[in-house]
Amino acid sequence: MIAVLKKDTSEKQLSGLIEWLKMMGLDVHISKGKYQTIVGLIGDTSRVDIELLQSLEIVDTVKRISEPFKSVNRKFHPDDTIVDVSGVKIGGGNFVAIAGPCSVESPEQISEVAASVKASGASLLRGGAFKPRTSPYDFQGLKAEGIEMLREAKKATGLPIVSEIISINYLPLFEDVDLIQVGARNMQNFELLRELGRIKKPILLKRGLANTLKELLMSAEYIMAGGNEQIILCERGIRTFETYTRNTLDLSAVPMLHELTHLPVIIDPSHATGKASLVRPMALAATAAGADGLMIEVHNNPQKALCDGPQSLTPEQFADVMKSVCAIRAVVAG
Ligand code: PEP
Ligand code: MN
């Protein structure tokens, strides 16, 4: 349920209302926009007397929200949320390119890739240190050492770093990671989401392989319910019957999510297609569709990559994609 307040509501009146709602056992989400303040009611609202709420002097309108996701709902927060990743802003017109290898492999590899993607316009460096692999015999990542190499690359380039967490037990290792990624396979690891809701770091939440947008938003709700509102959503392709591509990029997720939620939405064309040759066209299409950013895998020697080589761009290919992305951004941002 939301209550839209009248323009001249004072802070004192607002805090009186919040107190009253909290006394009814509800959580309250306040969104102060340019033109209006919206009070979102979270919890069991069946006991709220709508007519009484509506009759309050400061209340303009009251509406029930039918969707199960509340805090992430655009009805709760009409303005775009801008996520701040150590000074790099995403959302609300701020477009960001995240680039780097699937996994961190050596200090030379990550520092070389970091310097090149920075030169091409990436503003965040990605690199997996903990790799959730389908086979237990595949490379699982360099773990703590990998995070250390990312930190070194961050020191050298100034690029904030993004890395995937696969268990809350590793959280202490992520102190210097600027944006914590929850991978597709963990999108519904509710314990992990709950814990990440309690921390103060931005979270990059990737859509599960076979999850609906509603489920993605419910997972974001888990994080936000804990108080962490800094969430970026990522569409990375879903499972369909098609086999030429690794997954099927659901591009309509961008405008659909923009309608449903205030959170920024980015596209990962690398995992969506599994093929380096398809990354460029899908990156451009995603930019044209209004994505708030892209996450692209880049490797200095894709043929030798320990993970996801076939979908990784060379630094030169990435530079070329970025040029066209910038041209499309200029048109989209108009
Ligand atoms: C990744 O970004 O390296 C990754 C494993 O992605 P996803 O969880 O989307 O498969
Ligand atoms: Mn990968």
C-alpha cells in the first residue's frame, strides 16, 4: 500500500504518520521525489483502515500495491535509483561499462586487462575469484589470491572492482570489493541475499538461468528488506530451447524492469550469447533498449582463458564495441 502525501506536509507531520504506522507493526519506506513524497507501507497491511488513512489531513491518495514486491516497486519510488559504486554512478541516466575477464588468472593478466578496458572507457573492473562451475573438475578461481590481484589492479588503475560471492562465509574477503556480484546460480540463495541486505555495499544481482522477472524482483526485495537499497539488476540470458547460443538474451527485460522497478538494469551480452561474435550486436541492442550499463567479458588472450574464452572479447574488440556504444548512447540519451 502507498500513501501519497500532500505537497505542504511538514517533517513533523511526516514523522507522526511514520510513528503511527510503525505502531501498527508496519515497515515504512519513504520516497521523497521532486514533486511528491510517497510513504510505502510494508508488511501485513490488511489491518490498515484505508478510509482512516485516506481521511488524514496530510494524505492525498492511498493505493494498494498488488505486486508482491514492494520496496523495489516503482510505485513505491517513482524516481530512478542511482547506485553509487565508490563514486561511479549507475542509473537515472548514468551509463556504466563493466569489463574484465571471467576469472582472475594472474597479476599480469588482470593488470593488463584492467589498463586496456580503462583506456577504452570502462569504469568498473570485473573479475571472478570464486567461480561457480558446472563441473567440480573445472577451474574454480584463485579465491583470496584472486581478490588480492583485483585489489592490486584497482590500485594501479583506480577502477572500482566487481567480483562474485558464492558464500556468505567469504564476506570478510570482500571488504575492498566495491560491487558484490550475486551470480545467476545464486539468485535464489535466500540466506545469502538476506545477509547481503545487512551490509552497506552495492550488490549486482544477476537473473537466474530459469527465473522470471518477478522472481528476480523478489530476490532484490530480499536484499532491500534488510535495508540495503543499492542494487543493480542484470539480465544475462535465460534458458530456452535454442542451442546455437549459450542462453537467450531477454532484451525486453530492460524496458519491462524499468516499468516495474526503480533499480538500474544492466545487460551481460557475454553470458547471454556465449559467443564473442555476438557480444557486439547484443551490446549495441541493449544500449539502444535503454540499459543502464553493460557487463562484458574481456581477456588479453581469449584462446588461453581458463574460463569462458569463447565469449570473451580481446581488448581491441572491446575498444571497438565501446566506440559504437558511445554513439548509440548519444542517440538514446538524446
Ligand atoms: C560471471 O559473471 O562470471 C558469471 C558466472 O555469470 P552468471 O552468474 O550470469 O553465469
Ligand atoms: Mn564468465
